[in-house]
Amino acid sequence: MRSLKSESLTSPGSPVSRESMPATAPAKAAFTPLRPGSWRAWLLAARVPTLSAAVAPVLVGTAAAASESGTLDGLVFAATLAASLLIQIGTNFANDLYDFRKGADTQQRLGPVRVTQTGLLSEAEVARGTLAVFGLAVLLGAYLASVGGWPVVVIGLASVASGVLYTAGPWPLGYHGLGDLFVFVFFGLVAVCGTYYLQAGTLTRLAVLASVPVGLTVTNILVVNNLRDIETDRASGKRTLAVRIGERATRLQYAFFAAVAYAMPLVMWMAGETGPLFWLPYLTLPVAWRLARRVMSERGPSLNAALKATSRLHLLLAALLSLALLGPRG
């Protein structure tokens, strides 16, 4: 799902009306060689570094299903991965557009360049792109629904709707402190369990347990993003959870989520859900420890590097967890 919100989920600035901002690229665009409307501008809008949030749950959900059933449907895997990526990209497009419209993305933002705010893509272009990407996701969803039935329809429609409503509508989730919950639920529980269901046709305890570390580490991407943006979010009226609970509690939230995520492989092994390779995710513990220390001490733009590293850690942890799941059970 930042949502992911990672670079995934945007960062705001001080309140500025749309009328007071030129439609073409202001100050920040002058520092980028990108040409307005170019394919590179669209690539920037897609926020490629955040797409691990779409890949990780599909890897883990598929591996969990294969470990219990001994089979893997390659076509279903490919369609699930493509649909997940499209929903993430569509969410990023919508986030870019509606954060700008609500005055949350301005020249004061601390994160990466946003294409609507800088004029690299027009509002109309981003709106059309959002519609097109979500449309493709729905088409793939129709095939997946033929495999998994009505539960997949519900999951798909809810995922698309939540991706838009994260920043759009009269009561955007991300502006009322619900972003963290949204990301954990849709990019953790729903994505892993939905992937598992598509492969296995059922849902087991393993799928639910495996979704927890995925959901917590992807949510930590958003936690870093919102920690970085506390001051500008507060100024723009964007009441993220970080704004509501404060800087210290947000840092502790990151550490707590990481600790629980790393406890889960051991919990799964003790519950008899994984075999002797359960320890593989712990190879990333030194990286997680260094990252937690950085998040506990750094602030502002210096957290951009920690945000990217958290996204990479999320994907690496998911890949190693998938390998652990695919290993022998006994």
C-alpha cells in the first residue's frame, strides 16, 4: 500500500492554496532534468522504490501456499503480482494528485519530488493515469475473480477504493491518522492472505501468521515517512498518526513494529508452521538494528535514506521468509 506510503506515501508542506501555486514547475522542478510529460516523469510518479510493498506480500503468500499444498500456479502468481503492482502504482498516482489538491505537497516538502506539485505532470494527466492503472488492475482482477470467486472481488474492490480514499474524498484516511492501519491491513493481512487464498483456495493459520511481519515492516515505511514529515504535516492540517502521537512515540512505534516482526519467524516455528530454515529472516537483523538506531535519532530530510533502507529491508525480509516457508517442514 505510503500504501504503501515509503516514499510510498507522500510528505506535505505548509498550507498553500492551489490558486497561489503556478501550474507549471516551480522551484523544485528547476533542480531536476526531467521533461514535463516524459516517461521518466511517469516513472517518478510511480515511486519505484515503494513497489516492494506490492511485491513482498505476493512472494510470502505464494510461498506459504506452496509450502502447504506442494503446488504453485504460475499464471495466478503472475496475475496476482501484476495486479498488486498496479494497485500500488494507482495508489501512488492518486496520492500525488490529491495531496497536491489538498495543499499537503508544496515547495516546503522534505521528501522526493512530486510530479503534480512540480508541474512535471498536469492534474488532468495524473487523474487519467490513475484511472487507467486502476482500470488495468480491475481487468486482471476479473481473471483472478474467476479463479478465487467472490472473496477476490471483495478484496480487489476494497483495495482499489482504499487506494483512492487514502488521500481523496471528504474524509481521507491518511489525513485522519488511519494510514498506518490501512497499510498494515491491505499491504499485510489482506495482500498475503488474498494471495494465499488464490493459490490454495482456502485460508489457514500459516497465512495469517506470515502476513504479520510483512504488514508490520511495510507499515514501518510509512512510519518513517510520517516521522520525517511531522512538522510540515502538522502545518498543513494533515493529522497522521505521527502528528497525533508525537515524535518520541512514533520512534518507539517503529522499534516496536520491528521487534514484533522479527519475533514472528520464531513464533511460526514454535507453532510448527515452518521447518529448520525458520532462522533465515534473522540474517537481516544487523540491518534492522542499525536502521532502528537511525530512526530513533535522526529527523527531517536525513530520514529519507532510512526510509529507502526500510523499504529494502521489507523486501529482503519477505524474500528470506519466503525461502524459509518453502524449506522442509520437519
